[in-house]
Amino acid sequence: MINEFIKLHGAGNDFIIVDDTEQSHDKTQVNIRFLCDRRCGIGADGIIFLSLPPVRTGNYDVLMEFYNNDGSRAEMCGNGLRCAAFYANKTMKLAQHLKIKTDAGILETEILNNNSVKIQIPILSVFENLAIDGQNIYYGDTGVPHAIINIDNIKDTDVNKIGSYYRNHTHFAPRGANINFIQKDDSDKNLFHIRTYERGVEAETSACGTGISAAAFSLYKFCGIQPPIKFITKEEYLLEVDFSTEHPVKTLYLTGPVAEVFSGKIIKP
């Protein structure tokens, strides 16, 4: 089996992207895990299959199917969507403004320049301020479920240990949740550091677009921080979330960098 692919990353969150318009790719859990394996495969946080709609009705321009690197299907991925928009524009020769159909709905994307992409992020639930095991946690759904924990020392936080505990907490069952840790930067009231433990990867990733978006809305709703709100990721990339504060807020807009890493062919016996 030989399939062409391009690997891209959005703020360090890396993805394998393939054109699946012909519906010719193996999407079994075994194959997804093989492709995303960093030793035996290509290596990625997830894989994205893009395909053109069979009939161009105008409802959407391209379909996005997203899989975590453990082979599980996820509703959406913010940085993955930004990379998908970049790929659709550069490789599939589609427009700079697109409507991409995801499992979380049809979302708008825009290529701003050669390495910056802006996307629409949905708010799919009422955000809550919870107390779980004595820990204050913000919780809501921005395409996938997210929990946000405000901490004082993000650099020394054991993201994998604490993140795994809350990701598997019975309060978030059965879906689980991505766990985001945020800390305010002293230089700017609208600037925060963020680290994320992602379900499906079951470890810390370099960035999470839907998590950044959930953190931004939580800071607005519960802490009074006004948009735009900026975030510095683990790899020190800068992303921004902006939105209208006209009630009710239903849509957020995430902007950040995208880069092509390499392209090639998958050869599997």
C-alpha cells in the first residue's frame, strides 16, 4: 500500500494529512496507530483525512475526518483544522476561505498569510465552574470537551500525572476530557501560558487549539478577561483567540501558525 501524505504542524501539534477524496485509505485503528507511531511509522499526534464532497452543494468545501494517534476518532481538533485548511489551500488548490465539515459541525477557515491560519471554533455546551476533589476547574465543549485549571507554576507542573488523573475522572465519564493548565504572564493581563494533556494521545502535546479556545472563553466568562486573549504554548508559539462579547457567545476565532514539515509516501507491507 503506497499513499502520499504531507506532515504539518500547528504550533508544534503535528499531523499527517492525506487527500482521501477517492476513499482509498485504510482507517482501521491498527493502521492509524502504525502511521502515527514515531518509531515505526511517520509520527504524529493525529491523522487527518480530507475529501471533497461528492456533490458540490455549497454547504461545505471539504470534509475532515480526524483520528488521534491511538486510533480513536475525535470530533474535532483546532490545530488540526488549521493545518487542514492550509493543506486544502496549498495542496488541493482550494480557496483561502473555506467551510470545512467536521464531526463538530461545519466550520469556517481563512488563510491569512503563508504561515498563519484563522479558524472558527464552536461553543457546544454551557461552560461550568466546578469543584472536583477540592480543585477549581472550568469545563466546557469547544468541539471536544475541555477542563481548565488555573495554576501558579506551570513550568514545574506534572502535566502527565495530574492531567491523566483528571482526564479519567468519573466526573467527565464516559467521554473524558482534555486537561489544560494555564498561568497568567506578568507582562500582559491578556497573555497566558498553557500546557495540555490530550485524550487519545494520552500524554501532553505541544499545543491544543480547542483547549486554547476553551481556556480563552473560560477566562472571559469566569475571570472577566476581555478578548482578544493570547496564549504561549509549551514550544513558545503564540496563538490568539478573539470573539464578539455580544451575548450569547457561540463562536470563537483561533489564529496561529502552521508549517509544512515534510511530504512523502507511506509504504506498508
